[in-house]
Amino acid sequence: MKGLAMALSVTMIGFALTAAAQTPPQPKPCSETESRQFDFWIGDWDVYVPSGKLAGTNHIERLYGCMLHESWKSASVEGQSFNGFDATRGLWHQTWIDSTGTVLVIEGGMRKGSMSMSDRDIPGKKDARQVNEITWTPNPDGSVRQHWRVSADGGKTWTTSFDGKYVRSARTQPK
């Protein structure tokens, strides 16, 4: 009986090794160059509206290799987002939730040097005509412009919901 158990064990190990040898190697997580496209947003920021008034502060850090975690604070709202490159679908995804109960899910990617995400094609929206689009543009001076536009007519006309200039905070400088 011991001989049979030993023979079965050796056979099973042989099958497992053969299966492992036939499995193609999986790509290393976050190995796509696209997974680093949003790294320009990493850091501690003071965010100003066009009038020059401080709108709030934002802390963006990398977690789990290539996911970006955002922590926003202003006088009236605190919120967080998780941002990551979905290699399977070839696009960036953001989920935002804040202290007012707002949940925003947007997707997109790099276009003409800016990260641009929208909820236009997100399934399950209550009103397909209501569209949010947020674009982050790195500036030559190291700042970043975030421009959030909203359309109530499916993208025919737009209004600005938020226009902020991210300036690196004296709290930390990029590494």
C-alpha cells in the first residue's frame, strides 16, 4: 500500500510540474509603460483656483506598485480616489468618493500629453446626457492643471465644474 501511495504521489508531482512548464509566464503586474503615465500627479499639492485662492490640498501616493491613491482636503469637502491602469481593457480608471456622498467613476487615458477621463461610457448611469470629464495636464513649471467639465446634454455644451492649478507643497518635494 505504501508503494502505491508513493507511486501516486510521484505521478501527481510529475503532472503538476508538466502543467507548470506548459503555463505561459504571466506578465509582471504594472509592467506596462501605460501604468506610469499618471506618475506626474504623485506628490503633495496646494491647489489654487484661477483667482489665486487656495482651494484645498491633495496628497497623491503610489500604492500596490502602480495604483495612485488621492486624498483631497478643502474647507468643505474631503474625498479619496483610487486610480489605476486596467491592462486588460487598455485604459485608466478612477473611483472617487467624498464626504458629501458623491461617487464618481471615470475612465480614459493619455491624450495629447494630458490624462483625460470621463464617465460618458460608464454602464449603469442614470442619465446618459449628464457627462463628467476631467483632464490633468502637466505644465512645464512642474505644476498640474486639473480641469473638470460637465455637460447636461451629452457633450454638446460644457460648463467648468472645477479648474485648479496644483503647485507642489513645501511639505514635500518629488523624489
